[in-house]
Amino acid sequence: MEELLKEARSKMEKSFNYFSEDISKLRLSQIPISLIEEIKVSCYGEVLPLNQLGTISQLDSQTLQVTPWDKSIISEIEAALKTAPLEAEIINAGDLIRICFPPLTQERKEELSKIILKKAEETKIALRNIRREILNQIKEKEKEKEISEDERYRGEEELNKLIQDFEKKIDELVEKKKKELIGE
């Protein structure tokens, strides 16, 4: 029983972490560095993520800056940024690149809010699927007389508590992201 609950917790944590990472990349009131750090750049005969080629910093809420460690690849970095779907102005300043994002419109904020809610609901569905899978395994163990009826009920209660905890964490993260979005 304990192994099944550990498995459920592990799978639920993975789902929550994926959700958290996924929405952290959404452009809200402040441009996250994570938005560009994984952009692939062709240089040195290979394809490398941008964060392995230079320093990425935040100049202000709408501007990111890339300072390559090797200035000879600045044109490759610029090309990769221009082909990425960033909807931003890419400015090559010789030894560094600035990425200037326009302010979010009210329409885009509403769209992002819907995206966040959709991703939250998809994650909650994934959590419920995990609960169902583990619950079926618990019922199977009871059927095969490996655990008692009381142990099955205890397992169900633990699973329900676990899913409530993760759903609460998801709701808290959604609220935090919505506040970021409206700039509070």
C-alpha cells in the first residue's frame, strides 16, 4: 500500500512540476529569462541552447539582454532569436543583443489567463487519472486478499487527500500567475 501511495505522490509531483515549469515560460507582466534560454543556436558545427553560449539578463520588465561569451557567434545568436516565435524586436548592439518586447495588451492578458486556466485543468485531469490508476491497483490488491477492506478505505482517503493537496497547489499557482499578469 505504501509503495502505491509513494508512486502516486511521485507521479503527481511530476505532473505539478511540469505544469509549474510550463506556465513559468508564459510571458506575463515581466519577461521571464526562461522564455529564451532554451532557444537553439547553430554554431561550432552543433546546435546549442542559448544559455550555454552567454549570459542572459533582464534589463527591465520588457527587455532581455544576451551577452555571448564568444563575440564571433553573435550573428548566429541573432539569427536564432529572429526565427524564434518571440514577437519581439531583436537589436544587435555589436557585442550584445537586446530583445525588446512590446507591452501586453488587455486582449493578450485575457488570452494568457485562459491558457493558464486550461493548463491548470489539464494538470488536474492528469492528477485524477493517476488517482484512478492507483485506486484500481489498490482495489485489485483487496480483491486478491493482499490488503483488507479497512486498508483499502485508508488508501482511498490518502489518495483523496493527496489529490486535494496538489489541486490546492495548482490553484495557488494559478492565482499567483493571474496577479503577475495584471501587474499587482
